[in-house]
Amino acid sequence: MSNEQAWDAQYSESTRIWSGRPNVVLVREVSDLSPGRALDLGCGEGGDAIWLAQQGWQVTAVDISGVALSRAQQHAAERGIETIDFRKHDLATDFPDGTYDLVSAQFLHFWEAFDREAILRRAAAAVAPGGILLIEGHMDTGPGHRPGHENMPPLPGPDEVIAGLRLDEGDGWEVLLAEEHPREQEIDGVTHHRTDNTVKLRRR
């Protein structure tokens, strides 16, 4: 099964996988930014992309799953939003062109081996001068870990994420935030405590 088929199968298990709400860290870290061009990597069912568009951002939202993208387009249409450019990309082999004022990678994980660092390096390269790279990641597999996901790659901390970007000092990157933080996740009425991390960088 290809990565695309695996994600399509996961999204097909339910009519809605995610809450539809934007990620809390995205809202917290982006609300005070002036809207511009935004790239949402692994947009899923569109919660972040829709919120960004509502704030006035010009959004390009990409995902490997056609099922997820179809659902995201439907959710955007239900809210009267027609400006989001939804695109199908396997980020491991096919990355969107152009530069952006915000590149957001919220929980860009996969339960099989894949080169997340290489994708995040391409994400950094897509940030325009003065723009922001925002990366949010898990530090544990959480309650959703399922049989068949045993090969999930190690989940890095914020310092490891930054090291993996291999940023060129000549590009003038500024680390605005690199932290671990707790998060509560409710599944089937049960609250689970997890640890996530946030990396926020500005390209000078």
C-alpha cells in the first residue's frame, strides 16, 4: 500500500477524523501576524487552512490524501470560503513551488518511516524573507497509536527539529520559540495527557 493509499484508508474510516477547529498553537502564534501568503502542509480536513483564510491569509493547502482534500474543500465551501488553493502533493517527492510569508507544518507525522527532516528543510526554503516557519509536533505516540504503527519514526524534541533543518546562518534565521508543552486530548470521552513541541522561526 502506498503512503497515499494509507492516508486515504485512514480518512475513510470516519466521516470526520479531526475536530474541524484550528490547532491551538497556530492560532496563538499567528493571530498577531499581518496576513500574507500561507502554506499549510498536511492540511488534512482543512481546519487550519479555513481559519487562516478567515483571518485574511492567501492560503495554499496541501495534503497527500485525496479523501482529506475533498473533505477540506467541502468544509471550506460550507463556510463560504472559496479562496483556498487546495493541492494534492506527496511532500516526500513533490513540494509546492513559490515562497510564503507563513509556512505551517502542524503535526506532520506518519506511522511509517519517511524523511520528515527533508520535508521540513524544503518548508524552510519556502519561507520568504521576513516570513515565519511554524512547526508543531508530537513527542509521544499517544492513545491513537495502533497495531501496524510499530515502525513510527522517533519523535524529535524542538532542539532536534531545529538541528534537522540545517539552517544556513547566512540566511539570518531567528529562533522565536522552541519549547515542549503539555496538551490534553480527548478521545471517546477520555482525556489523555500528551507532550508536544513548538518551533517558530523567522527568516530575516
